[in-house]
Amino acid sequence: MSDPLLDEENKYKKRKSKTAVAGQLTRWWRSVRNEVIVFGLLFVFMLHKPPVNSSDAWRIDLFSEYIPPHPWYSHLLKSRQELGFEDEPEPPDLWDNPDSEGWVSCLERNSNYTLPEKSTGYVQIFLEGGLNQQRIGICNAVAVARILNATLLLPEFDVNPVWQDTSTFADIFDVGYFIDQLENEVRVETQLPVGLSWSTREYYSSAFRENRVKNAPMRASAKWYLENVLPLLQTYGIVAIAPFSHRLTFDGLPDDIQRLRCRVNYQALKFVPAIHNVGDLIINRLRTGWPTSANSFQSIDEELDSVFEEEQRRIGFRKLRSSRAALPPRRPATSAKNSTMHEEFGEKNPISVELDDLPQEKYVALHLRFDKDMVAHSKCDYGGGRAQRIALDSYRSFAWPEGVSSNSESDKLRQNGKCPLTPEEVGLLLAGIGFTKNTRLYLATYKVYGGEERMTPLREMFPLIVNKTSLATAKELSYFTGHSTRLAALDYHVSLHADVFVSASAGNMYNVLAGHRAFVGVKKTIKPYPQMLASILSDRSISWDEFRRQVAELHSNRTGALRFRRAGQSIYTYPAPDCMCQQDDEQQKEDQQQKFRLLEDARHRINDDDSDNIFEGAEDEDDT
């Protein structure tokens, strides 16, 4: 039998304990209730986002990294509209290429060079970075293998910690073609012999290895490789070099080595058919003004049918053929653009050939370089408020653990031309140069930081903006989904063949493409002048007429004219004079006459074939 006094004491203790807990909760609530109420009210405000131009837009600042930005230069757009410049025609020389002054590609091999019978060993390269950094690394790797008389193992791509792309060399470039193009100059193998199969990325990352070269200096000389790497090759039979980006000099190398680098870049590195065929498809849709929505595309057969019907309508025959099989093959020479494209990349895309006779609209390829990676690394402020600054600081600590700190002097960075141009600023630049709302703009960009709101001013100035996803179906792009390097390769292909290429900020893509476009014919490539543009835009009272005059004058000599490489400059940006040579006037005239003869011959062949074979049905109908 329980003791009544003891039971009463236990009940008292329980009541006291509950009272103590309740007191603690009360005191805690009194200490935090103000903060809870404030954040609750802010959460309610956040559920109803105000318009971008609303004075209450600050409410989004506390919660969203992507604050819909205010247009910074609405006064310029208003002035442009008031002065009637929105409907002004293009300048007559807007699409003209710079004068090549007779300079053409020149990559002849040294006929006296023979590949030594015995290799000194294997060179293994691990490449970091994106597509263009990897492309430069491959060219340098071939050159280093040639200097060392070594066998190059097909370079391996590191997985970028940000993009997480697992694409390999074989996913981007045609391996067989690469090896065949270099067979008389450098030995290239796709895998190591069994005795060296231990040499893997994991092997070198797990501990110190004597045959790994980690200290190659930036832009190392040929002498450095001969003195520091060749002995390791002779000792171990294999050497791994990592890091390798920009580890070979541009100066003091024999002409053979310089031209070898260009042969790799411009000839041996051919994209796999999955990339250049889809690239050709996008180019043709750009040039023929096809629908800009992927939903409007049907099957490839239906697309070819529509192309065929348009071709027949233009020729003027009333009856269409019942089968495309009767159409004689077009020779690439009938189209200068497509002949260049397919001579370079080999295998022909049938759609490209069918479109030769259709109107060829011009387009601008625009590389915005306004992704999160670029914005974070620049340390510039774009009006995102405290939440955006915190988010970008967090991103920097992840992407660059070695340290890229934030910067409070954003205005100074912008005035010094160190801030990436926003889509709005790029739109004003293009409009100032003379491009209009009728200009077809291909957006060669992976992702724009800030989303669609950030793109709004650019789209309002240039409504004919398209990109990969608006010009190709999801099925056609299936090979690229989730692979940033493959997407970059597709953009590279489309940008290479654009009538005008513009990169909003300097970087590897601009550097490599500017050199490639100069090498294949000195194509117009506009390089913005961000420092001077920032100075012009800082004048809030400037009229559109004056802005346009200053921008056009400022960029008149920044259109990709051929420039000779100077000491220290990259051969991949300035291929002349190392990889180009100048023809005399007589040779230029002979080449022009030869092109004219080929074009006339192709036209006559098509006309003869058409009259003999193609339109018999139309003639029968006329007789009836």
C-alpha cells in the first residue's frame, strides 16, 4: 500500500517541473517573438511578389538570389524610341568582313621530317577547364609529344566540379580522324600497354609519384621539357603532366612546331558527327528563317519535304515531284558557305545540301558570358542586394577554394572594364553599332545568370533571338542534355560559321574563335571595349544619337581585322603569320576565277540535269 504523503510529494514535484518548463518556454517566446513576427510578415509579403518596377521590389531582396533587375539605361532606350531609331535601316557595311589583304591559311608540312622509328615513351595529359581550354591543351600536348619524340596518350578530361560534365575526348572529337591526321608527325594511342596500365588518374592523386610532373611553369620552353621531362621519360617510360593548361610557350619554337599546333587546332580536331550534324541543322534553320520554336518542327522527312516544295516554288514549276530520290546530288561547290563547312568537317548533312538554293539570311552569334561562374569570379555587383552577395560569396568558396573574395569597389571595377557586360549593355552595344530588330541573333550561352528577367531588355531590342533549344527538338538535342562541354561544342560550330561573332567579354571562347575565324577567311568578329563603353554609359544625360555615334566610332577598328601575333601572344588567337601566308595579286585573281568557274559549272550541271530528268512530269502536264 502506497504512502499518501509520498504520493503527494511526487505530485508536487511534477507540478513544479511543468511550471519550470512553462516558465522557460514563456521566457524564450518573449525573447524571440519580435523576430518571429517580423519574419512572418516578410514571408507573407514574399508570397505576393510585386512587379519589377514596383517600389516594393525590396521585399524580394531578403529571400531571392535572382532579383528581377531594373533596366539601368531606360533613358537611352526612351531617347532611341523618341528619335525614331528603332526602325532605322542597317548601315551598308554592317555585315562586311574585314579585308584579308591576301592572307590565307598556310599549313604545309615539312617534307624533310620523318617520324623516328622509336618513341622515347608515353606522355599522359590530364586537362581541366571547359571546351576551349581543353582544345588549347590538346594542341599543346601534341606539340610537347613532338618535342620529346614521345607517344601521346589520348588526353583525358577532368570532371569540372561546377558543371559535373563527364564527357571524354571521344564524346567531343573524332578520335580516328585525329590519329590519322597526325600519323606522320606524332604517335597517338588510345590506351596504354598492359605493362603501364597502372598509370591512371587515381594512381597519381593518391600519393606522390616520381613520374608525375606537377611543376611545369606557365608557358614553359621546349628546352625546359627536354631538360626536365625527357629524363623522366627515359627512366620510367611514361610521364604524367598535370596541371597542363597553358604550359607551353608561344615564342622561340621552330616553325614546324608552330604549324603543327595549328594543324591540330584547325584540321585534326574535328567534332564527332553527332555535334557537327546538329550544328549544320541549326545553321541552316538560322539561314533560311525556319520556325524558332522546336515544337513547330516535325520529323526530318517532313522538313525535307517543305524544303523541296519551297525550292520548286522558287524555280517556278507547277507540278512537284513525287519523290525526293530523283533530285540529283548537289555539289558542295554550289554554295560557298556550305562547301567551306563540309570540306572542313567531311561528312555531309543531307539537309545542308538540300538548302543550297534557298535564300541565305545572315545571323549574329552572341556569346554573352553572363553565367553564374563569370559573375561570381568578376566580384562585380549587379544590383542583387544582400542575398545575392551572400549567394555569390558561397559559390566562390565552393568553385575556387583557394580564394576569390568579394569586392566592395564594384564601380571601380566597372569603370576599368573588369565587369562582364549585362545582356542589356550588350543589346545597347549591338544597336549602337547598327544592328536592328530584324537581326537574327543566335545566343551561344549555356545559362544566363538572373534568368529570363535579366534577358528582357535584350529581347525587347532584338526580338529574333534564338538558341539551341528553340532551333532543335529535344530528340535532336538528346546527345547534349546534361553535358556542358558538348553544348559548348555545338555553340562553337554555329558561332564559327556565323556572319558576325560577338563575345560580350574576353575569354577562352572568344580567343580561340577569333583565331579560327581569322584562319578560315578573316570573318567579322566584334570585340567590345568594356572600359570605354562603361565610360559612355556613365553619362546619364547622353542622347541616343550621340551614344550611337560614339559606340560606332569606338568599335570601327574592333571587327576582327587580321593582326600579326606579337611576342607573348597566343597563336590560337593570332594565327598570322605563323600559320598563314600572303598571296600575291595574281594568285588572288586566279583563285577568284577558279571559284567563278566552279560556280558556273555547277549551275549548268544542275540546269542540264533538271531539264533532262527532273521535271518530265511538269512537261507532260503542260502538253495535256
